[in-house]
Amino acid sequence: MAETETLAPAANPKRARALRILAGVVVIAGLGSGLWWAASERGRVETDNAYVGGDTAQVTPQLPGTVARVLVGGTQAVNAGDVLVVLDDADARIAVAQAEAALAQAQQRFTQAAANADAAGARAAGRQADVAAARARLAEADAVLARARGEFERRQQLAGSGAVSAEELAAARAALAAATAAHSAATNAVNAATDGARAATGDAAAATALVRNVTIATAPDVCAAQAMLDRARLDLARTVIRAPIAGIVTNRNVQVGQRVAGGAPLMTLVPTAGLFVDANFKESQLKAIKTGQAVELTSDLYGGDVVYHGRVTGMAGGTGAAFALIPAQNATGNWVKVVQRLPVRITLDPAELKAHPLRIGLSMTAVVDTRE
């Protein structure tokens, strides 16, 4: 018992010294950790509530039809412009043939209208010549009538003296009547020729109006027929459905022989490039986050060995709860405050994304350096 009491005081100084050394190490480690945090981690906000997003493309037919071929399957990678689905094009080809025939008919009608305008102009010129000829005949009838009237009046004056016989006077009277009738006929002929010329001129004007200042390429009927042909050819081209973007085929729900309506979803293309991350930060973290700040991200897919670098490009206009189908009703007696989160859009480095591809919906951890 005395021996134990003798050894205890000798061991206490060593124990106290060890404790002091341990405390010093802990203090130094704490100071080092604090300095390291202040130098490297201070001003960095982190969240693991982040997910990969992207602008997907919905593949839909622009006109109804029966599916003739499906050239892609689910999870298949396609490039922009690749053929995905082919619809039966029999009806579209018939429509193109009908539109081509309608265009040819419109061109023929324009050619005929141009020829009719030329012919109407020629007829109008001929009617003007008929008017000139009728007026010449009227002038001749005027001369004959004047001569016959003079002969009759002269013989009538001499009839009282007996120098002219009754037969000769009767012949002069008959010649005057014939000349008068001929003059009347010539006058009617001039009027008829003038009316015919006026009608022919109107017909020529009407025919010319159809082709004035237009060509066979700019004629309204031809342009309308050409537009119908272009529409028919466009509908024919739309029977081949191509990929609008490069991506992965997802949600394929179309089969050969299926009758599809215009606008019905056939499949979805998920892009592999141009992806972004929506990181949901707490409202208490948003004060220091600004557009353009650098972001480091890691994914659960690759782990911490792969670090992505991005930039903050914007913040959502409201929290998810604010735009929910049934928004939260906080005006109740048993209300419990819930920390809200706001989506922050982060763009990724395309080169890093190409080296380590991601998929929409994958989980990410985002750390924003708010010191920038």
C-alpha cells in the first residue's frame, strides 16, 4: 500500500505533460483547420439537392398517317437530321401529282389568255378598219346623193317649160330615191361598224387586263397553283420524320402499322450536349449567390474523382412550392415553417461534359464560390 502511494506522485507529472501536449496538438489542429477553412472554404455554399437538366425534344408528326417504318429503338443515340419514322406516303404522292396537273393547267390558261389578248387586239384593229371602210362608203353615198339631188332639181325646174319629159323627171326622181336609200344604208353601216369596233376594243381591253404586267411565272392563278404544289411537296417531305436534335431516344411509343394523328408524341430525344444543373439552394444561402460565380460540381455517377466546373447563369422566379399544383396554405393555426429552396441554374463546361457524359435527372453536388 505504501509502495503504491509512492509511485502515484511520480506518474502524475508525466500524465499532465502528455495531456498538455495533447491539448496543444488539438488547439493547433483546430487553429489550422480554422485557418484552412477561412482560406479555402469560407464563402462557399454547398447543396446536394441538385439535378442534371436539359431541353428535350418531343418528336411528333406534322400530319396524320400510317406508320410504315420505325428506324430507331429506345436508348439509341441519333444525330440531328437522322430519319426516325417513315409514314405511308401514297396519299401525299397523289396530292403532288394533282397539284402538278393543276399547275400545268394554270400555265396553259395563262398562255391561252395571252393568245386571246393578242387575237382580241387584232380583232379590234380589224373593226377599226371596217369603220374606216364604212365611212368611205358613206362619203361615196354622200356624193351620189348630192349628184342625184342636183339632177332631180334641175330637171324639175325644166319640167315646167317642157324641156324635160315626164319620163326623164320620173327617172331622176327614182335615182334620187335610190341614192337616198344608199346613203341611209351607208350611215347605218358606219354606225354598226363603230359599235362593233367599240365592242372589240372593250373585249381587247378585258383580255389584255388578264395578262398586263404579268408573266407566266407571276400570274395569280399560276402562283396559286405553284403554292398548292409546294404545299403538297412539303406534306410529302413530312412523311419522313427526322431528328430535330442529336440525342438519346427515350419514351418511344410508336409501332409499324399504327395510325398516328398530327401532333401525337412518338418519342422524346434527350440531348447529351448542352446539359445544365438546377441546384436547389436554401433561402438562407441565396444572399451571396450571384450570376457569373464559379461552381464546382460532382456527380453520384462518377463520384468525387470527376469534378465539373460551371457558372451560375440565373435563378428561378419562384420556389417549387409557389408553382405547385396545390400551393401550401400557411394561413393555418398549426403552421410549421419549412425552409424553402430556390432553383439556381448552372451551366457546365462543354469539354468536361463531353469527356464525362451525364444524363438528365442524375444527382449532383454543387459548391458555389461566392467570393467572386
